[in-house]
Amino acid sequence: MVKYMRKYYKLIENRILFLEIVVGIFMFILLVSLIYTIYYRKTFYTQKLSSLTEVIVEGESAPRGRIYDRNYRLLVDNVSVPTIYYRKEKKITQKEEIDLAYKIGEHLELDYSKLLLRNLKEFYLIQYPEKGHEKITEEELKKLERRELTSKDIEEFKISRITAEELSFYEDRDKKAAYIYYLMNQGYSYQDKILKSDGVTDSEYSYFSENASHYRGVNTKVIWERKYLYGDTFRSILGSIGSITKEKKNEYLASGYSLTDRVGVSNLELQYESLLKGTKATYLKKSDSSLEKLTDAVRGNDIVLSIDILLQQNVERLIDEQLIRAKGEANTKYLDKTYVIIQEPFSGEILAMSGRKLVRKEDGYEGIDITPYALTDPMAPGSVVKGASMLVGYNTGVLEIGEVMTDECIKIKSIPAKCSSHRVGRLNDIIALAESSNVYQFKIAMRVGGANYSYNQDIKIRPEAFQIYRNTFQQFGLGVKTGIDLPVESLGYIGSSIKPEFLLNYSIGQYDTYTPIQLSQYITTIASNGTRYQPHLLKAVYEPTKVEDLGSLAYEIIPISLNKIDTKEEYLKRVQEGFRAVMTIGLGKNVMGNSPNPAGKTGTSESFLDTDGDGRIDTATVSNAFVGYAPYEHPEMTITVTSPDVEDPSTNVSFHSYVNRRIAREISNYYFNRNQ
């Protein structure tokens, strides 16, 4: 028994020794691992800890790039604006927001004169929902259950039935709170709601900055607003910035934006958002919630435009002066707008672009900016397109250079006689352009269409003749998009009927309609010896800097040739000679004033208006256009002037205003005299 017990104790001792050895080895390994981790892997685990407890966050906003004109005059700058804003917290109730609005109002001076009666009624219904319920009848509630009425209908009933007497107890304090509540809830829920940004005092900014924790969702920040150094000049094309819309939400999020960012929402600000947007400052948010700045905010790229802002200012002024003068003339009842575009022929650069519309004020008329419509407001151009029509004749072989025809009225059966504005007798192609002979173009069109013309008889036109004309016109930019660097551009109207008389109308600019920018590209293509350049407003891009000066040049815009007119050089030269004759011996004398050796083409067209807003054309008018360039030998500029609805032909007075010519002359004179 004793021998057995000794053997048993010996076995236990061996096992304990084995366990001690195993534990010892394990502790040794653990000690080595601990030493290795502490001394050799310290950096790795420190970084790992930081990545889990510290994050990089961005600042609120960064200044956008500045915008200059071609002569480096600053057009658009940035100004910092202290702002008090509200960001809705999740699960906050309407009652809590109303209480918050009252609380904010005690420390914020605010002009609440913009508070609408409807806003006050909505505020009342939220405060006193039982009062709203009392205004709905049992019958209306039954209709709601039967879905004969909607919840929106019920709410409208409530609002309409609140009386002024019921709201009479509201004092200024209540109205201010109602306006603040309205500001807190307008727009999309994810957007920061600006409570005050205009005239925020230092004390207001300091108070809400220091007490943000006591006002749920209310805080302060500095936002960057745009400052326009030339006021309203070219303002609509420069564009605007604003909040991200719901429609573009996903697009901007995918590009790394925050939903609270302000972005370009129209024209150049939108077109060049990727260039103009700044880079926000970045901060390291540590585990103790403190922030350490990593990088400063960087302004966006500065851009230089092709526009000459002083030329632009004077173009706008001259248009307004002449439009106002014209309103004192007879037959100008419907005249209210004009578009002007000035381009460089061999680059596509736009030097000035303006649309002005008159609005009546108590003391007379005032011009307002409608420049974006120069890309979307088409007009029948009239005879200005006869240069392209002449090329159709040359290219198809139905017209020879110098060919003489007789200007005589064309009479097609069942259609009134189609004549020129005045009889010219026998004339060649140059004189046909100079005197703007419609008949010369009619005869070319009938040849292109394969018609056998006899006086007062029907004619047949090959349907493909319309496309033959359009193919040539499109090479000049007529009936196609010009490619201008703005977000919106339209094609104008393209007629679908192929009646024979419409082909004749097409040849003199009385069928399809074109926008001012399309007509500008057309005359610029003629001036540039047949190369159609893409019109553009961006001239150069500069790297951002931390100082006021421009940074290094990032890149300049290289002229983009869209196509070359498919014609012989002698044909295009003949059209150019015809346009020169217009200005020397033809109907365009003095239209470009003292411009050196100008060339160009006038145009008059029948146009139509919807004067009562019912969607139907009801009034015939007369419109004018002019396209030109100078000097003829080495063009420096092209000018396009379109003046819709110059004349009301329904009156008994035969007077026709020459406002279109006067605008073209005054602007051309200013252009060539401005550096003298």
C-alpha cells in the first residue's frame, strides 16, 4: 500500500512539474510577445488606435475661384459672411421646434416682414391643432374616409377658415417666432437652413457660437458668398451659387460633396463648377474631440473669360438707350427686346453677349438682363441667311458665279405672289445680295428642287431639296447646337412640312428659326473663311493661390474647329464679296457706322406672337436682324443684332423703326473708337 502511494505521489509530482514547465514556457512566450509589441510594434498599434479613435474631418466651406475678364479685370470675388443656421436634428418634434423658435427670437434681431399670412396660419394650426379640427365638418371627414377628399384638401380648408380675429392675439414676438419656424423648415430636410446671414452682429455671432449646446441644431459658420464687382453687368451669364438640389443629390455625393455644400446652380458657375470649387480645410478629430488642423482651405481655380467687361457694359447701355428711344416711335407696340453678340472670328471667343428687355416702370422704361435667352430664343432670321442660300446654288451647280437673273414676282397657283421688297430688274449674284433680292433666291431654290416653273401654275419640289439646304446651313451652325460652354442651348424651330412654297421661304430665312448665338456662329464662319469655331466664354484657367494675385497659368483654351464649309474657295469668296457690297452699295450702308471696311447682311422677317398667353399665335409682326464683320480683309470682330417684333403691320401707319440698324451702328462705332 505504501509502495503504491509513493508511486502515486511521484506521478502527481511529475505532472505538476510538467504543468509548471508548460506554464513557464507560456509565460516566457507571453513576455517575449509583450516586449515585442511594446518596443517593436509600438508605432503600428499607435497608428491602429488612432485610426479607430481619431478621424479626419473637413471644414465648412472654402472660397470659390475668382472670375476675370479678358483684360484681367476682376468680375467675381468672394466675401466671407458670418451666418447663423439651423440643422434639423432627428426626432425633434414640431412643438420642440416652435419652443426653439421663440428661444432663438429672444437673441436674434430679424426682419420678419416677409412672413406671409399663410405662414402665420400654418404656425397657428401647429400650436393649436384642436382649433383646426373644429373647422372641419363631419361631412368632410366622411368624404376624407371615402377618399373623395385628400388630407391636403382638409389642410387647405383649415387654413382658409382661420379668421384675422383668431390671429389678432399674435404679438411681434409671436410673429418673429413664426418666421423663424418657417425658416427652420423650408427647403430639403438635409439642408442647413439659414436663419440670418445679412447683417449678423458680432454679439449675435458670439452668443450663438458660445451657446450652441443650448439650442438644438442651431450653430454658426462663415460661408463664402459671391461679390459682383460690376453689379448687374453680365450677371445672368456669370451665374449663381446655391444649395444642392434633390435631383442632383446623388451626383454630388458621388463626387465627394457634402449635402450642405454650396455649388454652382446656373450658367458659368454651374458649367465650371469643377474648376471653381475650393478645397476645404481638413482637421484631425482626436479621441478627446479636439481638432488639429491638417491642411488649410484652398480657393478654387481662377478663370479668365473672353468677355471684355467694359465693352459689355457699353453694349448693354446702348441697347437700352435705343430700345427706349424706339418705344417713342410708331408701330413699336410689341418691340421690347434685342440681342447682341460680338465675337472674334478666328478663335470663337465671345467678346460681348447681351440680351436686354424693356419693362415699364412708373417713370418710363427700364432695361433688364435676359442674356441667357440668346441661346434659347429663336427668330426667323430673314435675309441674313442668304449667304448660305447662295452657296447651296453654287455647290449644287444650279448657279454660276456672276449669273444674271431678272427680279420679278414669282406666282404659284393658289398662293399670293412672292416678290422682293423692291424691284431691281436684272441683277447678278453680287447685286442680289447687296439689294437682298428674294426672287433671285426663289429661282435658285426652284432649280435645287427640280421645279418646272410657269407663272400661276403648280410646281413640284423634290423633298430632298429641304435637306440639301439644311445640310449647308448646318455647316454654318444654323439648325444645330453651336457648342457654346453654357449648360443650356436650343436648336430653334425646324419645319416639317415640305410644301414647295416653304422651300422658297426657307431660302430667304422665312421658315426655320435660329437663335442669336446660331446666327453669330454663322457670320463668324463666313468671316473666318469657312471655318466654324466653337464659341466659348472661357479663355484661361489659373492655379489657386493663398494671395490676391493670380497663380500660375494652368491652361489656355485652344480654338476648336468644328468643321470647314464644304465648298470651293471661290464660292465662299463670292459670298464675302456680296456681303461687302451690301455695306457699300446695298441696303446695309452705314449700318456699321465708321467701322473700317465692313461686310454684312441685313434681314427682315415676318414673325408671330401669342399676345394673350393662351398658347396660340394670334398676332403678326415684323422682325429685324443684322450680321456683319470688319475689317473685310482681316476681320477683327463679328457682330450679330436681332430685334424681334420691331413693327406692328396691322396699323394704318407705314412707319418702320430702324432700331436694329441704330443698335448695330452705335455698338460698332463704340467698338472701333473705344481705344482712341
